[in-house]
Amino acid sequence: MQLYQEQNIKIYNSLSGNKELFESITDGYIGMYVCGPTVYSNVHLGNVRTFMSFDMIFRYFKHLGYKVRYVRNITDAGHLENDADEGEDRIAKKARLEQIEPMEVVQRYTVDFHNILNKFNFLPPSIEPTATGHIIEQIEIIKEIIDKGLAYEVNGSVYFDVLKFNETRTYGKLSKRNVEDLIHNTRALDGQSDKKNPQDFALWKKAEPQHIMRWPSPWSDGFPGWHLECTAMSTKYLGEQFDIHGGGMDLKFPHHECEIAQAEACNGCSPVKYWMHANMLTLNGKKMAKSTGNNILPGEIFTGENDILSKAFSPSVTRFFMMQAHYRSILDFSNDALEASEKGFHKLMEAIDVIDDLPKGNTSSFDISAWKQRCYDAMNDDFNTPILIATLFEAVKFINQTKEGKAEISAEDHTTLKQTVHAFVFDVLGLTAVGTAASSEDGDDKLSGAVELLIRLRAEARANKDFATSDKIRDELAALGVQLKDGKEGTTFSVN
Ligand code: AMP
Ligand code: ZN
């Protein structure tokens, strides 16, 4: 029996506007697609928040024993400067400004994205496909939509015919916009556009002579429209109908609305069972964004090098800060909020540190199994991490009381308590107690990974009272120039 058979998850589905009981299309398996970054600049903390929300969701599904195929793409072509199919390709523009190849831009910021996510202890997705790696699939979808009479070609570009589509299906159902309003609210065509109607969107754009990111197609040398890549890659790896599609709130319209229209036009069925949208991280009350400069970079937080910060904060503290808010609530970033999170995080880690040393009695003065189910209930209620954390703090209080002799725990409950705290804190919330790559002087991720492994083995040895092994690990690492330091947040290390 897998855990997921005992737990009923409710997910807020943006499509219906309701919390719905989650039932995967295939029992025991989940297909999840999340729109990835457009790799034309460093990810800011707002981007990280959205991806972290889905990392937590991925982690919880895995914890419950589901087999999850998690696809998160890299947008490396086709995303123009504005949503109305106008302006330069974001990556091509950066390449032009920096006088480098577009693929150098892509490489640089994909590496940055991975480095940052590693520091925050993200699990890698199952597949991380790129738009440029799926041009053929995108062209095939366009052909299919043209064949169905729902797209038209003008001067080498192909557009999706929103009004025609809306005659038999519904455009706007995710973002709750109706086509009539769209017609009234969309800027009139300026005479330069090839579109029949302003609400139509590009499936293929003919490249101007100066546009260097171009591929041959039946219509012109050009490039795919931004929305198409996600339809191509989600269908290819998850099928015509899959369980979960996620992204930030700001992607609902037009991006996800267009994805639905493309998939329905092509396959005749609604592609996604549960649409999930993560809310925004704000700074000074405004959305963090690349374009406005109102943002903070993760690297600035790890070093403290930003005027709004009083000091550096670790990736785990930052992760804890994010997990203290529900993924569908707006979260405002501030130094004070991070300082408060740091205190809470230390309190949690201190309690975890002493679990092993708690005296065990015959009975428990705290109902551990009811508390354990409350942890699950919090996560089952649309991944309510703030309630989960509040519930974990009930255990912190109990641990501290037991340590002081004011409460009692039985040996059996002690095992359940330890396993449950570890499962939710480390596996589900993805927090880390040990020195991370961000705290290692030389930032060598591989070395960090290896040392962290040894730190975990040493902790296990100590838990088993095998002090000979734990001392051996510490001393031999020291001989190699790696110093371990046991502290409040667990064990950290430095390299001499
Ligand atoms: P982009 O690279 O701009 O396509 O954005 C990548 C992801 O970050 C998308 O899912 C966006 O919705 C999300 N995102 C952008 N800004 C924020 C923000 N301030 N807070 C949370 N998520 C954001
Ligand atoms: Zn997408």
C-alpha cells in the first residue's frame, strides 16, 4: 500500500476556480508540466519562488509514492519582447547587445538557472526539454491546426484563428475572459500586422533578414510562436491529456490560454486535468520582474550584497521564508521578513538536533499519530505549507518540553516523530540542515555534495552511537583540509 492511497489531496484548479479532489489519470502515475524560464538573463528570486512551489509539489507527490514524470522546459527561442507577437526575440536581443551568439546567451543563463536551483536544493525535473530541440514537432502541430481550418498563413507567417476556434470551442475559459471583451479590449491592428484579428496569435513568424534565430518551414524561414513550444513538449512527453500544468499567475493569459486553444484545435480534447498557478513574489509591494529592475537576485541574498539587506541569508533560510507562505498567496520580500524566518528556521533545526537525545518513556503526553495526520492534512489541503510549518512547530514545542522533562514520549512514538519531522522538513519542504554550496568557500558543488554525504553518514553513525566512525570521518576530512563545525543549523563545513 502506497501512502497516496491513504491521503486525499485537494488541488485548487484554476480552470474550475474550485478545490478539487485529485485523482490522477493513471493510478499511481502523475504527469506534470511546468513552464520553465526564458534564458536571457539571471533568474531573480520571483522566478525562483514559482519554481520552488512546484518543486515542493513534486516532492510531496514523490513522498506519497507516486511515480511522477515532471517536465520543465527551457525557453530558448520564440519568446518576443511583448505578448502581442511584436518586438525582438528576447534571446536574440541580448545576443545582439552583447555581441555574442544567441546560443551563448542560452548556455550562460541555463547554467546560472541550474546553479541557483541547486543551491536551493531543488530536485531536477524528469525531463528538461528545449524549444529549439522541438522545432520539428512544433511545425507538425501547425500543419495539423491549418488542416483543421483553425490557422491561416499570411506572408510566410501563420496565425491561430481565435474567432473560428471560438465558434465550436471556448477561448478564454482559463483566464475567464470572453472573446467579445477581448475584441473590445485588444488594441486595434496598426496596419503593419498580418493578423486577420488582433486577438489571433502567432504559431509561426517569418524571420526578418536581420533575425538570426531561424529555421526552415513550409511557410518561410522563421521561428515558432512562444506558446507553441509548451504544447509540443507537453504532448510529446506527457500525452494529449495529462494531470497537472503549472506556472506563475502571470502566464495564465495569454500563454496558457493559447496552449489550451492549440491543443484542443489539434487533438480535440482539453489537454490538462488540473491547472495550477503560483502567486507572485513582490518587492516594495510590486511584482518582482526582470524588465522593471524591481528584483533581487539569489546571489545577492547569499552574500548580503544589496542595500535592502542587513546581512547574508542562507538558501535554506530563504527557502523556509518562501514555504511560510501558501503558493497561491502573494508574498512580499523584505529584510525583516527574512530575519524573522531565520529565527524560526533555527528554532526548527535546534529541535531536530535534539530529537535523538530525548529520553523515552512508556507513554506519550502528545498524540503523535493525530499530529502526523495533521501534517498530511495541511499538505492535502492544496499544499498548505504555512499550516504544515505551524503544525511542525507543535512538535517543536513538544520536543522542547520533553527535553526539559515537562512532557513524555514513548519509544514507538519517538520513531514516528523523528521520521515524520525528517520527511516533511527535508524531503517535502526541501530544507537542508548542513553546510550548502552557498556556504562553502570555493563553491564547488561536487565537493559540497560529497562532503554533505559524509556529514549525513557521520550523523547516522552518531545516532547509532558509533563514535569511532563519526570521529574517523571528522578527522580524515580535517586531514584533507575540510573542517566540520557542529552548530545550531546542523553541521557546516569550510575548506582550507
Ligand atoms: P520567465 O523566465 O519570465 O518566463 O519566468 C519564469 C517563471 O517565473 C514564470 O512561471 C513566471 O510566471 C514566474 N515569475 C516571474 N516573475 C515572478 C514573480 N515576481 N513572482 C513569482 N513568479 C514569477
Ligand atoms: Zn509554457
